[in-house]
Amino acid sequence: MLRSRRAAVLAGGVALTLALAGCAANQEPAPGGGGGAGNRPDIPAVTTLPVPADAANPAGNGQAACAPTTTLAYAGALTGSNAQLGVNIVNGVQLAVNQHNQNNPNCQVQLKKFDTEGTPDRAPGIVTQVASEKDTIGVIGLPFSGESKATGAIFQQAGLTHLSPSATNPDLTKNGWTTFFRALANDNVQGPAAAKFMTGKLGATKVCVIQDDSDYGTGLAKATNDALGPVAADCQDKVTTGQKDFAAVVSKVVAAQPQVVFYAGYYAEGAPLDQQLSTRGFQGVFLGPDGVKDPEFVKLAGDASSNAFFTCPCTPGELVPQFADAYKGVSGGSAPGTYSLEGYDSATILLKAIDSGAKDRAAVQNYVKSYDAPGFSKQFKWDPSGELATTKVFGYKVENGQIVPVGEIG
């Protein structure tokens, strides 16, 4: 889940085909594990992405006018065990606000940042504070599904529109909230895409599904299991947030000899799990979703991460050169990460609402619910529940210690 050189916003798209090459033939499973990281399917990386020439530009036309107190907020993890996912997002948000304010001298939008630490326990108090600040008319966040579930009613009562660039639990749009908008595919989309990726491109005939105890992990595991069916029916296990010793889980996986382990959770637990699997001789593929897809996973897992692939309903911002270059100006030189581009697009939509003349929360909500325009990451148009009409899921892999995209998988 997201550092000052200004770069012009992308004016035109560059098209390259995102075709995934066919898999290399599977070899027989090695003792103690599946098909082997050393002979994993050779799926080539993608080097650039097409972006619509008319993708929404946060700079606008330079003619916007708004009150100097006009405020947007980011609410989400800035510290905590999985904070990098939130940092990725907030850097994208900051870039959009910077580009807007640089080009609109009569509309200097403030951005306030609130740290929830990514936990459902802390988030309600923080969101209550955000909602109490009347000059705040739109929010980007919250990144995680558990904290989103715990705070949606607070946003609803305050009439405060919030766009989540990364919360994927499908049930979030089943609560009747009219202020919640999801800027990506939910896990009922990601789960089947991950299952197809495992049984197709990764060639798996047996998968072990391991889930954590978060709303995100349980929802994603269910959607993935439903799509995998008998391929994963005999190998299931659970872990807890904060767990570091996975000996029992590892023993179960090693005995089952799957070609793929799918871990539904976050990188803080996913990295040591992968490391301990590798130490015990597991030679198959470790597949993590968006909550695992972060350089921190590679750093924490070390050499074991060489067996890792990922799925993510996030568009790889590093493949959009103009965005990637500008992003480094607010990130201290770091490349865009998971959901950086979704954070940028979400902030852009709220800035366009302000530029259109929206001065209060009700006007922002009306603007967003009828929005229909391309962003850098995807087309943004929501149904009444807050789900996008069209979505994308991408595959990624670790290559030479870096996470690189391998194309669209769903």
C-alpha cells in the first residue's frame, strides 16, 4: 500500500503490448517443495505502459479559485509494521497537490496527513479528528481494509468522501456507505486473477493457501480458494498478525509439496514466512498479493525472495516515465511503489472537484459519484456502491532483487 524537482504531467501515452509470454514447462517437484525457484516459469518483464492522452491532470488549466482554507487529507499508515504501503500512497497524493498548487496561484489546496498506523484500533479516533475539521472536504485513504471497515460509518455520518487507493475487502461496499469509493479492483477480482495466474502461467497443480487474521487476508483467501477449488483444498493454514515463527506452517507446506504457496496477508509476516520456507527446502513459487508486494518484502526476505511473484490490482507507476520522474521529487529519489499511482489519481479527482467549484463536502461527493474520466492508472467511474466499473490486476516478480511487472493478468 505509498521526496523537489517538478515534472510535467504526462501529455500523451506510450503504447507497448502487455502480452505475457507462455510458461516454461514445469519440472517434477523437488523433495520438500514444488517446481523450484531456479526453474520457475520464465515470464518476461514489461518495460512501459500506455496511458491515455487525456488522463486527468492535477495541474488543471491554472484558472482555479478556492478559499485558502480548502483542505484535503490523507489518513492511513505512516508508521507501523506495514507503513511503506501508506508512504507509497501519500507520496503520490503529495505530488498531485504540488502540481496543482504550482499551476493554480488562486487555489492553494492544503494537504493534512494523519497517521493511523494501519490498525483498526487506532483509526477510528484519527478519522473522528479528520471529520471534525470542517475545512477538510475530501480524504484519500484509508489504505487497509480493517481500518476502513472500522471507520466507514464515521465518514458516512460526517458526509466526508474518501477514496481508498488500496483497501480491497469486497464487503466494504456492502455497508450502504455513500461516501466510500474504491480506486481499484476488490479481492473478488484479485482472487480469481491470482488463481488463474497460478494454475496458468505458473503451471501449478497443487497450491497451499496461507492467510493471516486481517479482514484483508481472510477476504482474499476466500476469493482465491473459491477460484482454485480442489487445487488448494488439501493445503490450508492460518497465521496471526505479528507472528514470526512459522515452523508448524512450514512443516505442513514442505510435506504437501505444492508448486505454489499463496500468502494472503502483508509483507511483515510474508517475508519471514518465505524465508523460513526457503530454509526448510521449499523450492516452489511464493506468491503474494498487493499487501506483500513491496521492496520491504525483498529486503526482509533476503535471498529467499528470489522465488517470489505477486498479484496486485495496482498499475505499476514505475512504467510511466513522466510520473516516475516527478514522483522521485517528493520521495527522496525512491521509485513509485505499490499504489503510488492510485494515490496520485485519487488526489487528482478530488482536486478536479475543487477546481470545478466544489466548496463543501456535499459538492465533492456529488462530483465524485458522477465522475467518468481516465486517470493514469485506469478509467474512473463508480457504481452506486463505490465499486469501479472497470478494473485491472497486474502480475509482478522479483528479479535481481527488484520487483518488476510482468503484465496485466486480470
